Amino acid sequence: MAAKLKSITKQIHWSLLVKAAVFALAWFYLPFWLFLLVALYLYFVPPFRAGKLAVFFFTLVILCFLAVPGWFMAFIFAALFYYLLLVKELLVIDRRSARILLAMTLSFLLLRQFYFSFSTGSAGSALMAAFFAAALLSLLLGNLIHNQVESFSDIPGLPTKLSDIAKFPRVVTLMAFVFFAQCIVIGLFLPLNFIYQSVIVFLVVVIAIDLIPERISGALSPAKIKTTSIVVFAMLVLVLTSAKWGM
């Protein structure tokens, strides 16, 4: 029986790997509208838990639309789609950490694509794109909050431990949107190339993604705040000292 279950698990993993490969090849070779149809089929069939991670999927699709086709990005998108399917099919044990990792990775790629495309663009288009990017980031954070609250609500006795702000997830998401939009716009004025702009704003986003869901669940500890703050501060100092500032 154990051998049979192990065999089934391996088959599931291989099927997801094939799906990820098809996803990447379709993005690289097919027109985007046809790739979109293939991607929708690969993700929503079977529809098991598809809605739980739909924000992650559509963010990935948007990144595919914005990115310039290349084998390196095809590999990145395949890896992200494969990991997304693993989480969707409950093949990852620590799904909370997996969702956070997905959110952070997608956030960095989104910021990188934004600053690559609009650092030297017109102010109007850059501002609209900044709001759009902030909306996607806030939706990713909102999904993490929703899943955090839902996971606690499923356990008897724990809902009373949830933070009071867990009662207002939409307000938190809206506030995050405003905050992210301001950070992204400020990043445009930094006299740095798009990589450094992306990293600096991403480090701010990391704090929100890592700490806000913990605060929602009431599990945020001083040690967690200190650890995250120290790591982000150290990386920020490293980035700022290594960057070549323009005039």
C-alpha cells in the first residue's frame, strides 16, 4: 500500500512538471492569446482549489504578457508555475510559507518589470502602471491575509486569538495598496538603475508580506519583528552602498 501511494505521488509530480513545461513552451512559441487559453486550461483543469491561488496565477500570466520572450524567463515561469501547482494540489506541507515565497517572487518580478519598462517612460503612463502594480501587490497580500484568517478559523478555539484588524481584511488591503503605490512612485525618483530601484522597493514590500499576515493571526512576536527588520535593514544597507548613484 505504501509503495502504491508513493508511486501515485511520483506520477502527480511528473504530471505537474509536464504541465509546467507546456506552460513555458506555449509562452515562448505561441501568440499570447493562444498561450492564455493553454495556461487557463493547465491551471483550472482540474478545478481543485483553483480559486484559492487565482491571484497568484493571474499575476504570473500578467508577467508573462509583459516579459520579453527568452529561454531564461521561460525557465523562471515554468518553475513558478510548477511550484504554484504543487501548492494548489496540496503537495507542499508548509503551504503558508509556500504562498509567502510565491508572493515575494512574483512581487520582485513585477517590480523589476515595472522599473525596467517605465524608468525612462512618460510620467502619466508610469503613474498608471504604478497604480496597477500596487493593486497586484495588494491583492497578493490580501490573499495571504485571507488564507491566514481562514486557516485559523478552521481550528476550534483559535479564532478568538485573531487580531482585531482581521475583521477588516479589505481595509488592510486598501491601505496596503496606497502604501505600495507611494513606494513604487518614490522608487521612480531614485537616481539608480532599474535593478536597484526594484530591490529597494521590494525590500519594503517584503516587510509587509512577511509581517502583516502574522499580525492578522495574532502570532506576530517581537523576535519575528526584530529578525525581519535586521535582515531587511542589512540588505538595504548593502544595496545602497553598492549602488552607483546618478546625478
